Amino acid sequence: MMPPLLGVAPTGKPIRIDVIDIVRVKDGRYAEHWGINNLSTVLADLQRGGPSDE
């Protein structure tokens, strides 16, 4: 059995996490990184029993 994800018990159902990453590269290396995701929405949906658009 899988452990909880940030306090939410596993459901066995697939989930989708949307992510946007923006990276500034300087001299071939990452100089800056910005990222955003909807993990908090996914966790709230799981706590309610499923995505709100089901």
C-alpha cells in the first residue's frame, strides 16, 4: 500500500497535475527558474473524493 501524499490517502485513481516551468539559461546553465503547479487543487479534489469536473 502506498503512503499518503501530503496527508491524503491513496485512491488508486489516476490524477493529473498541470505544471508550468520557465527557465532562464545563461552560459548554458540554469540561471533562474520559476514554476507553478496545481498540486493544491489536486489535493483538495482528492480530499473531496474526486475532481470537481467529473
